[in-house]
Amino acid sequence: MSPLARLLRREDLHSLAAPYALDALDPAERARFERHLRRCRPCDAEVRALSEDAARLACSTAAPPPPALRDRVLAAVRDTPQEPAPARGRTPRLPPHVWGTQPPPARIRAPRPRPLFVPFATTTAAAALVVAALFAVQAHRTREELDAQRDRTREITRVLAAPDARAATGRDARGRGIAVIASASEGRAVVALDGYGAPPAGRVHQLWLMRPGAPPRSLGLLTEGEPLTVTDLERTATSLAVTVEPEGGSDLPTTRPFVQLTLKTVGFGE
Amino acid sequence: MEADELLVLVARGDQKAFEKLYDLVAGPVYGLVQRVVRDPAQSEEVAQEALLDLWRSAARFDPRRGSALSWVLTLAHRRAVDRVRSARAAGERERREALRAASPAFDHVTEEVEAGLEREWVRRCLDRLTALQRQSVTLAYYDGYTYREVAERLSLPLGTVKTRMRDGLTRLRECLGGAA
């Protein structure tokens, strides 16, 4: 990337501070901006100020909560373990958004055990891939990584526990593949790549949702061996695709997908 | 005791402190979630998740970096926005909005109950923004649209929407500065 292009890109990221403070970014952009924040001190200060402004907007909407809510929350608190404090030394500059941000999708009622109506063979293949990837990550861990890991595991559990969770895998002749476990009703999925290795230097693997009559939508960047949880999947979506993109990802695919997987078998495409 | 001090105790597992903190923040949290999510049953569910989050991740709060209330509201807002976006993706929102239009407005009831000073100030300050600044900020914050969706709805270029959001928030800060 030329210095000018890099500068333009930074400017572009910088302008996302206000949308970020208002929670007006989609998940892929949010993640990209948060990576940028870790390195950008001025943005950090700006985001903090803007977030306090946004909170003022919130204060003006206060309303008395239903009394039963209090009893339910206090009862749930008695049975809910707390997360350990993050290692502060390593994240002194993260803005409020970042440490609060990726809260696990807490569910107060534990999901009832439900039968997964998933064809057994495909599930085990896909699940094995996801689980293998999870444990691979466990090997090197800091407190922060463990927190992130736990959040990811919860996200994955949420998909697995959905009543309509289904799995699919696609492999090429060389045994490389992509696996997905998805719930069409929740619009969520866990996606993992296997066997493709790291992208060339300065490039990334970007995951796209292909939809009829609409441009591909970015679902985020995929790292080999790290399952990615994606949300807000439209029911009409037809497939997932992965392309090689310049660092930071692209708004639209700039290369041909090197792997694509239909979502029809997991309940999408209606 | 202030929310900031309580939250530090909560982070050490103090359930009594959590009860007090709940009483301080539940109103703002519930009101915000309800403003974004709208549906009463879903609002209650999301508020409950957010408040439990507060208990679970209290240790992540760093008082040097901002107020407890804004931290709590950030957690709640994120959850509310996530919920409303997935509902919107599923087309549920349209159906619910149609239902709401046919039944007495839920919003009005709570608005009559709660007419605080802060609310008045925020309203007055919002009125002082330009129409585009106000719409850009409120479509994102109160209605949970991404800035791309806001740009689409207002037929504005993306860059313009980003600038309006930022100018809107900055002007709001200047206006509210005298009211805090």
C-alpha cells in the first residue's frame, strides 16, 4: 500500500469514531475500528468523549422498569459467576466500548437441552473442525485471550444450542475445507477454515455472505484455526464465500472466492 | 453511594452493592433498551441480559476511564442494537410495528411517567441541531441503524453521515455542558 493510500485509509478509519460511539457500525467494521483504536491514541480519546455524549442521549430515555425484572435479575445474580478482571497492564488504552464490548450473549435461563436435528455425519465433521480449532487456540494464552476465548466459546455454544442448528462442510480435492454450523432462526453461524494456511503477507482472508439481488456482505476476517461467529444472517442468504483481500479487508470482494459453501443445507435460502 | 463506587464493590462480588447499583441504573438501562427495541417483552429480556452482564463483567470497569453509568449504558445499548438488528433482519420489526400502530402507543405511557429534567435538556439540545445532524444521531442511537443504513434512508453520501454524526454529538456536548 502506498503511503498516500495508507494515510487515506487511516483518515477513513478515523472518521468512524462517531458512528462507533453511536454503535452504528456493522460487526466487521466494528472489529476493524477496534483494532485501529488499539494503536491510535487520539482516536481513543475522541471515542471516549463521544461515548460519554452518546450516554447523555441514553439518560434522557430513562423509564421505570417492571418490578418483576428486579427480582429476576437479583435471583440470577446469586447463581451467576463473575468474570475475572482483565490484565490491565496490557490494555491500558482501551476505551469503554472495548472492554465492555464483546459481552457474551448472556442467557439467564440455561438453554434447555434440545435434540439437534442435524445429520450426524456432517455435524461431527464440522463440529470436529470447530472444536479442534478451539483447542488449538488454547495452547498459547494470556488472560485477555482467555477472556476472548470464553466469549467466543459462549457464542459458539449459543449457535449449537439453537433448536434448528445444522452443520455443513465443503472440502476440495486436497482436503482443504470450510465448515459451518448455523441456526437460520437465530441468523447466526460459526464458520471455520481448515487447511488453507495463512494468507500471503499483507493479505487477509475475508468471509462474505452471498445474497440474491444484493451485493456480498462482509462477515469479517477469518484466521486459520479460529472459528468466527457471525450474526444477523438473512434468511435469504445463499452461500458463504472466502476471498483474499488487502490487509484490513475490503468493502466488496476484489478477488474471486477461493472457497464457497452453500447455506441451503443449513436452512437458509428461503 | 455513587454508581462508580458501587461498581467497584460489585466487581469484588458484593451482591448487596449490586442491589443498590441496580436501583440506580435499572431505570436508565430499561428506558434505553425500550427506546431502541420497542417491544415490551423483548425489552425486558434484553434489559435483563444487560443487567446480568453488568454483574458478570463488572471487573472490566476501569473508573479512570469514564463514568460507571456511561459504561453500563454502553453495554445495554450494544445489546439493544444487536437485538433490533437481528429482529429487523428477520423482518419481525415490520410486523411488530404494524401491530403497534394498531394498538395504543406503548411509548407514551412511560413518557408521561418519566419527564425528568435531563430528558428536557437533551430534547432541547437535540432541537438545536440541524435536521440532518439530529436525524443522523437519532436514527443510529435510538433506532439502531448502522451509518450505512442511515445514509441510505436519508439519501446522503456515507462521508456526510459520518460528519453529521460527529458534529451532532459535539454540538450536543456543548449544549448539555451547561446542564450537567
